Amino acid sequence: MPPVHTGAPVTTGASTLSSPAAPEPRSPGRPGYRRMSLALFAAGLATFALLYSTQALLPAISDGFGVTAGQASWTVSAATGALALFVLPLSALSERFGRTRMMTVSMLVAVGVGLLVPFAPNLEWLVVLRAVQGAAIAGIPASAMAYLAEEVKPKALVGAIGLFVAGNSIGGMSGRLVTGWAAQVWGWRGGLLAVGLMSLACAAAFLVLLPRARYFRPASLNPRAVGRTVAGHLRDPLLMRLYGIGALFMTVFGAVYTVIGYRLVDEPFSLGQGVIGSIFLIYLVGTVSSAAAGQLVARTGRRGALYLAVTTTALGLLLSLADSLAAILVGLVLITAGFFAGHAVASAAVSRTATSGRAQASALYQSAYYLGSSAGGTLGALAYHSAGWAATVGIALLAVLGVVSITLYGSHAARAERRLTSLAAAR
């Protein structure tokens, strides 16, 4: 541990320690902030590229194994579902062994499995390998959120998390773009191998750039203490609303981007695999909207930003119903912008709301978020197989309505709490 300087409190997942010589938290323009941001950007890029590596290839996987859209969608849902199940236990391990160590081990295992995935002999093995990969990836997002909450000044936290989420968006875009064009030349197995090699390069950048943690203090690995922390978070009304918002936003995103390839490969569009992969360049919009989430919250407040995000998403869903490629593309732009803005706002709010057990708070958010992705991908594919794109959009609009309902309830609860506080002060 390097020498430290002046006296700010040191916050960890387990406790808050006072030091007579604590280092100044990182912020834009301060030493180490750029390296930290680039390292976590690379981690976010690799995470989303690996996690959704089969999504743009689902029509080709369906053809290759002779399976339906619903069956092929399990190559995505298995990864996101395993991530949702393992993110909480791995976040607890990060409290004991450290955020940087957990992220490093998770990254190396996920990339290693990613290099095996292209050689799966059948759909069953492909689903199993993808589940293992999702479980490994689970150690990255919650540990990254907790690392940022501990190392970054509170005023800079939304921006720092926005950059990590921006890495997610570019990873999702580049992974699908690389797999799409590589698959057009070498088949879907070649596409998966290409994204595995790209993620290997990201992992190398992450290992070289990430600064060591200065504020982390290891906590004992006590299952009962972890259980009490988790139970406390689950009793917090604000955290529960944020978890619900994250899950529902991701249900929309999972449904839309799991199924869009099937819609565009069918009549009247009949697009090739490479062109379908290029559709995911729209993720660049998410990079901008997530990075700008901090400024949006500063201007409109958290609930105002969420209302804007859901309105944008709903408009995009309605536009995507048109049998026009231009309208579908504009719709995807709006869906992507709304989703990434809403996700950045909600995830940053979780990190700020949890004053202790931040890794568990972030893990619960990630668990809800990826369960939403798994549910959205599977339900969206089943709906499309049964009744076409309009049914998939119907599933997504129900999820949007859920976000609106939760946010309206939060506004009502906040007003009621202010009234009670005013009455108590008057007495």
C-alpha cells in the first residue's frame, strides 16, 4: 500500500475507516483517473463483446444447428442468466479478495472460455460454454461499480460509471460488428473466434492500465454478514425501485436486440449477416447517451432523466413497427439512447444510495439487470416465433410501462416523505 496524504474517510464494502493521511479520491484531471477510465472502458468493452457474442449470429446458429429462434436464443440467455446468478456471490468474494483481483481473474477466465466457444460441437455444448462464460463475466460489473464508488470523488461518480457503461455499449457494438462480418466470410464459428481474440486484446489493456486500489480494505468472508447486508439492501425501497428499473430496461433491450437479426434477415429486408452486424453501430448512440447521463441528471434530476429515457425508448419501439428499414433504424437509435441513459442513471443511483455493502448493492442491481436481459431475450424470441415483430414490441412496451409505473410511484413516495418531514418539523 503506497503512502497516503490527508484525512478523508476511507469507505469500503464493510466499513468506513478514518485515516490521518488518506489519498485524495480520483477525479477528472487528477493523477491515475485517465488510466483508470481507460482500463475500465476496456473491461466494459470486453464484457459486452463476450456476453452478447452470439446475439448477432442467432439466425446463422439457427441454420447451422437446425433449431428455432427460441432455442438459439438460449445461447444469449444462458450467459446472461448465469451472470445474474453468480454476480452476488462473486461480489462477496471481491469484498474479501479485492475488486481488482476479482476483475482480473474473471476477465481471464471469460476470455479463455471465449476462445473455446467457437469449437462447440452442438447447441447443447454451446449453451453450456456460454453459461460458464456468463458466470465468469459476473465478477466484473459489480466489482467495477464498487471499485469506482470507492476510488472516485462522489461528484465525478456518475461520469465515471457512464464511461464504464460507454465501454459496454462500444463492446456490444464492436462485438456484433466483428462477428457479423467475420461470419459472412468464415461462418458463425469464425465470428465467435474473432470476438474472442478482440477480447483478449482488451484484457491485456485492462491488466496494464488499471491502477491499484487505494481505498479498499478487505473484509472477512462471513456468509451471515453478507446475508444481513443483502437483506438490508432488499428492504431499502429506493434500491428495490432501482433494481426493478434496471431489470425492465434490460428486458426491453434484450428483447429488441435478440430478435432484430431475425426480422432483418426475413422478407421484405433479406439482409446479409455482415449488414445485420453493422446495424449494431447504433450502439455508438448509447456511448454518447450514457456518458452524458451525469449532465442530464444535473439538469432534470434523477426521475426527470428516467422519464426522458423511457419516453425516448417507447417512441423508438413504436417507430420500429413500420415496414421501412429507415424507420427501423431511427427506432433502434431512440431505443438505444433511451436504454443506455436510463441504465447509467439507475446504476449510478445504486452506487450513491448504498453507503455500505456497495459491492452487494451493485451485484443485486446487476443480477436484476441481467435477469431482465435473459427474460427479454427468451420472451422476445418466443413472441416473434409465435406472432412476429409486433408481439416482440408488445413485450418491450409492457416493460417500459413498468419503468414508468415504478418512477411515478417513487415520485409519489418522495412527495409523501417530504410532507411527513415538514409536519414533523412544524411540531
